[in-house]
Amino acid sequence: MIDKALEVIVDEYNAFFLTRQGVATGEKRMILSPVITVDGKIATHAESLGLSLVNIVEDKNSNNPFVYNKADDDKVELVNSAVNLNVYVLIVANFSNYKEALKAVSSVILCFQAKSVFTTQNTPDMDASLQRLVMDLYTPDLQQQHYIWGMLGTHYMPSVMYRMRMLSLQSSVPLEKHTKGARVNTNLSWKK
């Protein structure tokens, strides 16, 4: 699910870039890529942007731990409520020319300022299970940036961070099944 959401963002930026440049070559300016490889080398292709997952945080605004769904056989299923996630992504500009890197970062900001909310209505290629994605510019302070780049194991490169919210993950496996109107026990625990 996270991979599908990040692919939507990459595809949207690439479409924005091609439209803005007036080029129909199918060139991919942004790719889904870690910042560095396992052996410590820059993973993002030269002269391009790389989008990397940096952090996943659960959004705990929903207080109800259970949800009731109508089943096919005139029964009600008790399932755990969806896990709502905020996904933090780092978009890194790997350009040999510093000015071009800054232009690329500016282009990313412009793209997600122009369209920050993604739904199946305004993004036809988006998987229906994603429902809605919102891109919020995230600006870590200098200490947080230092920590992020230290964690990544490389030097700072021109980049921008976004918080992509509400990615909801929902299991389809019911905890219990009941006939309509039956008394339901919500004091569940896993049996050992």
C-alpha cells in the first residue's frame, strides 16, 4: 500500500514536469529510490530527483478500536479499525550543477503547491484502496535535518520533505462474526 501511494506521488510529479517542460519524451525526472545504497553510495540517479521514505507515524486521532461491517450472510463482522498513517518522504535533488538542483527542488514545491490533495477523482490512475492522499510541506529545523542526514549516512543535498497523510491500512479479516442484533463482546484479547 505504501509503495502504491509513493508511486502516485512520483507519477504525478513526472507528469507535472513533462507538462511544464513541454516535452513528451516520457523522461522520468523523479524516481522512487533510497537516498543511498547499502554500500553507502548515492542511489538516486545523477541529474534526477529521488523520493525516499524517511518515517512512518501512526495518526491516533481515531479513538474507536473496532468497526462493524455488514457481512454477506446477514451477519455483522467485528474488525479492528484502520491504521491511519502519516508517511514522511524526502525528495533529494542529485544534480552536479547546484543551481539545477535548486531549480528541481523549487519545481517539486510548485507541483505539490498546485495539487496537494490526491483522490481517485482528480488522479484517475490512483488505486481505489488509497482513497485520499494529502501532501503537506514539512520543514524540520536544523537539528532535525542534521539527525536525518546522519541517519541516512550521507552529506546534505538540496532536498525537501513532505508529510503524506492519511494513508489507511485495513485488514479484511474479521475478529468475530455475529447475527444482527446479537450482543457483541468488545473486550477481546489474543489467546495464547
